[in-house]
Amino acid sequence: MKVLGVDPGSAATGFGVVEADARGALRLIECGVIRPAPKSTLASRLQQIHADLTALLDRHAPDVLAVEDAFHGRNARTTLVLGHARGVILLAGAQAGVIIAEYPPAVIKKAVTGRGAAMKPQVGFMVARLLRLSKPPEPSDAADGVAVALTHLLRGGRPALVQLARSPA
Amino acid sequence: MKVLGVDPGSAATGFGVVEADARGALRLIECGVIRPAPKSTLASRLQQIHADLTALLDRHAPDVLAVEDAFHGRNARTTLVLGHARGVILLAGAQAGVIIAEYPPAVIKKAVTGRGAAMKPQVGFMVARLLRLSKPPEPSDAADGVAVALTHLLRGGRPALVQLARSPA
């Protein structure tokens, strides 16, 4: 099973593609960050996020798009902008016809570190350990994207909330 | 000049297409509501909003997409979902290569009623008066979408915030 994990952010969106083989061995295929030009308009930044996500879905053809579901602890403006980014990410998944799974931040931290209130460096450390990498993926947004993909695989594909995408129009 | 006005909502997204002729006379071309099936997944609802908006942009080829910029007075969860809807709406505009203008709610109310704190029925009433309609467009979400388009035209195309969309990829 191949999973594309995404950690949407108002400035940077981290992603990671992780595959589990038949014996459950985990392998990192690709990870990185989508970071639209900060000076461009919101609409242009959304267009880039959507285009890059669509390209990742095309290239890797994952079975599942796993997305962090973050909605608290931020101010209203940041939450709204984050919502815009998540909107075009979920849209890309629906258009690609993949299964979409959403995980709250605490579930992701708990799945990869055993502790729902883990700090960022610990998430990176455990991502590296679980994937037998010499060091955590960088920047930390990329590691966070990988953590979302790992969460889906470590929980045996039982997401907190699964969205079955409508088939592409 | 032809303007597609959109009032994004977490449940229903109102829209209106208004044209101003060379003498400034205003004419309502179409209005309505995009109301995705409430029981479908968020991703599916976003896909429908995006597809319907894209179809409206194709059909009417407006010069401007005017969108209500609402980000306050709601709880975090509602704000996040509203952000998702706005995200795919702005994306559709960017993909169509139109100019995108955003107006805060108070600016819209002030433009069509003269009062930034006007109530919904007054907005509908003034929309009908300005467009010489026998009664306000229904449902009220549709009237709100028309009000956004009217705002852009009544202000002479000077939006509170203009986004110049990147040309389609």
C-alpha cells in the first residue's frame, strides 16, 4: 500500500510518500515541501498547491491521500487561510479519485511517537527511526508530511475519519 | 463589464452574474446557489463547488470574480470549513485567469444599502431595487452573491483587495 501524507500549512505544505510492502516493511519514496512564493496572491498560491499536489498524485498513484486535520489553537485569520490550502488539497484528492483519510494532529503524534503531545523534533526523530533514515527529513514540514503517511500505515489503514472520494467527473 | 459575485458558505454558496453596460446600467444575468449534498464528504462537496464555479466562469466569461472575504464572528471549525470552500472558489478563478476581487461583508452591505451593519432582508431589498427586479432574488444566499457582484460595479471596480490571478498553467 502506498500513501501520500500531507501536512497543510498557511505558508508551507509538507508531504511524504511512504510504501508498505506485503510484510509491512515501510519505505520512504519521496518527501518535500510545497512552498508557494510568499509575495504572490492567495489565489496564485492555492493554484500552485493544487497543481503540485495533482502532479504528486499523478506521479505516485497512491492508494490513499492522508491529510492532517488541524483546526484549533490558531487565530481566525490563520485558520481561514489554512482552510483554503486544505480545500484545494482535498479537491485534488477527490479529482484523482483516491481514498482520503484525515487525522488530527494528536493522533499523528501518538501514532509515530507514542505520545499525543510530542514536540516537533521527536516526530522527526521517530520518522527517521521508523524509516531507517540516517537523519530526520528536512525541513520539519517534510517530516510532518511523512508522519501523516506513516500514521495511516501504522494504524493499519484505520483512519480517524475516512472520506471516500466521489469518482472524477 | 461583467462580474461574477460569490458569497461562499460552509453549507451553501450564493452567486450572481451582473453586467454593467457602457452607460452604467446594471442587469442581472443569472443568480443561484451551489448547495452540495449535505451528507456527502467534504472532499466531494468541494469538488462540486469547484466544478460548478468553473462551469459558471466558462459559461459567462466574466471580467472579474468578486468574492466575499469573511473571516470573523464564527467558531474555528466553521471558519475552517468556510476556508475550504473559499479555497476552491479562488482556485477556480485563478485557473480561469480572471481578475479576483475580495470584499469584506461590511463593505458589501455598505455598497448596496449605504449601511455597513445592514441586515440580510435589507440587502435583498436593495439588490432588487438596484436591478429593477419585482422582488429580491431567492434564496437569500443568491441575493448575497448578487450583492457581491454589485459591490464591485457600484464601487467602480475599486475593490478592497484585488488579486491579479496568475495566468492558467
